Amino acid sequence: MAPEFKNDDSKLLEGVARVQATRKKAGLEGLVGGLEAVIVNVEPGDEPAAVHQFLDWTGLSFDCAYSTPKRQVAVLKQDGCADFLVTSRRTAETNPHRHFNVRPKTEAKPDARLETFVYKCRDLMRYVAIQKARGVHFATDGLVDAGPYLFIQTPPSAYTGNSLGFIQWKKQEGDWRGKDAAALDWKFDKPDKPYLKNVFELDHSATRVTAQDRDAAILEFMELTGYDFAFAVHVTSLNSITSVARLTMDDYAQVFTSGIEPFVNYEVSGPTEKFIVNYGRRVHHTAFRCGNIEEVFANLKADGMQFLIELVGGPHDGLHQTFTETFPTTFLVHEYIQRYQGFDGFFTKSNVTELTRATDKQ
């Protein structure tokens, strides 16, 4: 029997208008800015492989590594890009994300996932006070004063499994080593691959959420940030919706992909809902903007990268994209994307359709 629930943008748009109004009334407008970092956690021992996932296949370079009482951290940077913090837990503390991670294809590495998106905040004390008054809960009672910055984050979302962090820099921006950090002697070299100079900043990330949680996930994200829902691409034939939230036209975008209808079985439910059954609610891919993507793609393949799909789209479509296979230490896919001059959109339906179909191979 077909499920009764079916996503409809009209209900989402009603919620978007409501959140925009309440956010403005609460005084939250302008407090939260763009993406500062993503935190990718891995199993102890997998740190080198995870660091090389980004050094070997993106424009990111190794900056430093340090330990805190709870984690080991490798910091990766690139001009114009959100920082990547590759972490592993040092203690047997309960991982609040683990509940979301233990699925048929991920249970062997239950601590591996992109856990947290960190956003810049210009007045974190005020932001937290407003949000607490609105009933928002955080992972700590108060702000964490790390020395160079103030920080706070939410518990993992029931809808996405992701946590959102908020940072206010006090000293040098981009210095993640807090007052309890001890330097590690880790060294990671950037491979000599000239074509990686054409792999630029993090363009967007896409989180897979269930059909029933699509609206709630987007509205929750809007409640906590300055982002707004922009548009959605419905691919009815694959039971999938790709929804885009944006801060501005020039900033990193947050993408949510869900089913139109809930999961029924592997035969009829489509790649998006099947991914959630197998991998859980999690970030599916990190997308890096490229120049000369055809050359980048050819060199990546020559260097041994495996892909879920060939390049889709092209200059005539205004957009070129591809997906790699899943990286085994992070369960992330890399997307490489190039938008050509004159293209005024973000996605095309034809590309979204082909990329969604390709995820069936996971």
C-alpha cells in the first residue's frame, strides 16, 4: 500500500514565512553569518586516511594538528573555503551522534560522519540568550571560552543527525587551538598535483533526511541560522526532492535531500530513501567548486579516483557536476561542480536527476 504522506512545497513555504517573521521579531536577523568550518569525525586510527581524503582530492592543505582532553584535531585550510577539522575522540565518552550512525552500511565505523557545521556569530552571548528564551537547547549550559574564541553548539538534530556550532572570534580568526590545546607532531604533505589548483571552495553540502522530516529539518535550520529556503527540485520518477537553503547568492549553500514519499521497500522507494535506510540521516556529500572541471575530472580518474557517475551537464547547460564513490573512513562523497559564466541558477533538474540516480550505486 502506498504511503499517505506526500511532500508539498506549499506547506513548507507557509512555515518559511512564519520562521522569517518570528526570527525577525526575536532580534536574530544579522547575528549569524556564513560557514566557518565543518567538523568531520572519524574512528581513532583513521585520521591519516581522512586527512588525505581532502589533501589528495581537493584544494585543502594541512595547517596544524593538536589535541584537547577530548579530541585530536587536524586543521585543513584553503583561501576562501570553510576550514575542515578532522577529529577523533580520545575518550570513551558517549558520542551523541552515534545513534544516527549505526546503520547497515556504517555500523563498522559508528563514530564516522560529518558531525558539525560551524557558523560565525557577531554577538554570541546575545544570540544564545535569545535562542534559550525561545526554547532552544544547547550541548552546554553556557558559552565555551576557548581563549581565541567563544563557542557553543546544538545537540544533534533529530531530523538530520547534524549539530550546528556557532563561533565568535576574539583574537585571530581561524585559530582553532583553544587554551587547552597541545600541539601534535602530525605532518601531512600536500601532493604535487597541479590540477588541484582548480578545485576551489566548499560550494554546498547535502544532508539526506527522511520524507517526513524534510520540512522540519529546513525550518529548524532556518530557526538557528540566517539562512532562508530558496527553492526545491522535485524528481518524481526517483521519489526525491533536493531543497536548497541560502544565506546570500554568493555564500556556501545548505542542501537537504529527501523522498517525496516515505520509504516503502527497496524496489519502489528510490535512491534517496534507500540511502537513509543504509547509511542513516547524514551528510551525503561535500561539493567543491571547480574551474576547468573536464581537466580536473580526467586527472582525478587518472590518479585512481572512482566515480559514481561521469560528468553530467556541460557548458551548454551552464553547469557540470560529478560524484565520487563513498570514502570509507568518512562515508562522504565528494562532488565537483562548475557553473559557467552566464548561468544564473544553482542546479538544473536534469543534473539533479542523473546525480540522484547515481547514488543508487551506493
